[in-house]
Amino acid sequence: SCPGYEAALAEYLANLNEAPMPEDPFYDEWVQATLNEESEKPKEEEVKIEEEEEKEESLEEQLGADNTLEALVDTSQQGAILIELAQTPKLNSYYAVDIQGGVYKETLTLPTTDYPDNRRALRNLASDANHRTMVRSQYERN
């Protein structure tokens, strides 16, 4: 629908297959960018390999059977926690406080009345009992 679109598209597609020409003013920048990318790839791969090796080593350390208790637990930190827990005089002040209070008397009284039985529920129970006897009778005959 645009005039000259097809010719411009054909020229663009034809230029995609060609390598940049040295007389192109952007050729030097393109070469430098390509070289930079190629030099960065091995560095990135080395970093990834080192990270994978570190992960493997840490997994080996965690899963290894030769681990000692000191390697799994920081004993100095555990000792500090136990010392802090053993200091009971700090807690005694909380337990020694006696809060003055009284007894709360019951204020609500419910009248004692007899409630009538629910006839619908009794009918349902009766039909359930009939159903059970019918099912049992089927199995008893066989």
C-alpha cells in the first residue's frame, strides 16, 4: 500500500545476508563489538563453572558423612545461648509479682426447663433404622 515499500524491503533483506563492508563507516565499531562479545563469553563461562563447582563443594560438605559436630553447629553460639538461658534471676522478677484480684462471680443464670422432643428428628431416626434393617436383611439372606 506504500509506494516503494516492496523495493525497500527487498533491498533490506538482500543486505542482511551480506557481511559488513570495510568501507562502511560503522564497520570498525561492529568489529570491536564482536570482539568484545567474544572476549566476554569465556569470562562468563568461567564464572558459571566456578559457581557450579562451589555449589558442588558446599553440597558435598553438607551431605558428607565425615562432617563433625563442629562443622554442622557453631558451638560457641550454642554455648552463648545456653548461658543466656541459664540466667534465671532476670526471670524471677516476672514470676514473683502477685497481681491483686478477686473472684468473678457468675452473673448469668439459665432457667431449668424441659424442651420438647423434635418429632422430625425422631422420624428421621426411625427411617434410618428401617433402612439399616432392610440393608442388613439383604446380606443375611445370602
